[in-house]
Amino acid sequence: MSDFGADIIKASNPSQKYKQTIEAYKFWNNGQITKIGSPSIVSRPGRISNLKILPTNKMPKRRSLNTKSGVIAMLHSIAHIELNALDLAWDTIVRFTDENMPKEFFDNWIQIAKEEAIHFQTISQRLKDFNSDYGELPAHENLWDVALATKDNLLTRLAVVPMVFEARGLDVTPEIIKKLINANQLKSAECLKMILNEEITHVKYGERWFRWICLKKGKKPEQTWKILVNENFPDVI
């Protein structure tokens, strides 16, 4: 499974990432795969060749959701976030296999990987409804940079990725959904509602296992979370 997960992260074709993730999820849940294997380290995820990666401060300004171009830009941004989240889920699975986590931890994260893959596929299809496609607009890799910054410690990874950056998405998505509804973009709004409901569970999984590790190590979860976030990303809380 570790080689399988690493191969998914390294795959440059998003459709391949999606298909292999769905396949791995089925294999894991029907018992065809029962072990994760040795840790696998991937420095950068694969990306399609036509995707232009820019620094955050060079990204185009957000456009109004009352315009077609604005909706396309928003959908493209979300598709890229979901693809990064897919790679991050697999990285959490294959990078930290020597942490002696219970099988249920991997159950949860393989479920997350599967759902992130579906999120990406759903938004990509919505882009096609607008005669657009993933890769036609620039994107940034901030979320993967966070993965690299938390690559050496599972507790830090859980504190920062699901409990800060993914939780932020829960805060902003309802307002985006409201704007889409006001712009009569009802199908796109429904896509985001589905994603929001599942992302709530993802954040809960992150908090659950963060607390589990803290208690196992005799640490206070709330105090430890504040310390780890302040040490690594002091500007986010």
C-alpha cells in the first residue's frame, strides 16, 4: 500500500490519481490489502504539464461569482485544493507508517483520500460544464508546502493540516455557497455543499487522532495544539 500510495502522489494525471485511489479504497476495504508497508517519502506531487504554478502573491485576483469567468476561477481553485488534499491524505498514510497507529487510523485516512478524489472529480466535471478544464488556469502549492513543513512529525501534521488549514475551509465555504446561490449557480452550490459535509468529518478525524496521540504521550491536547501551531505557523491563530 505504501508503494501504491506513493505512486498515486507521483502520478501527474489527475484522472489516474482518482482511479487508483478508488481502486485502493476498494482493495483496502475488501481485505485485498491489509498492510501499509514501509514509509514512503515523496518530495513533490505529480502535476499535469500545462498547469502553471505561481507564488501566492502572483495569483490573479478573485473575480465576482456573478460572472462566468469568476465561477470558473473559483471552481478551478477548489479543484486544485481538492487535488492537493488528495495527495496530502496519501502522504499522511504512507509517510507515517512507522508510528504504530491503529488500523482505524488508516481506515479513516483512506476514506479521506477516496472522498477527496471524488471531490476533485466532481469539481472537474463541473468545470467541463462551463467548457473549461482543470489546468487551464494557474494555481499555487501552498497546501503542499504545509505538507513539507509538517513532514517530520505526525502530531504536527494533524495539528496544522486538518485542524487549521482544512478547518479554515469550513469557515469560508458557507459564504461561497451563499454567493453561488445568489448568482443562480445552484448546481455549483450543491457540489460545494456535498464537499462541505464530508470535510467536516475530515476535520473531526484529524482532531480525533491528534487527541489520541496526545493522550498516549501524556500531553494535554489543547495546550499541545496551540504550542505546535505557534511554533510552526504563528500567523494562523
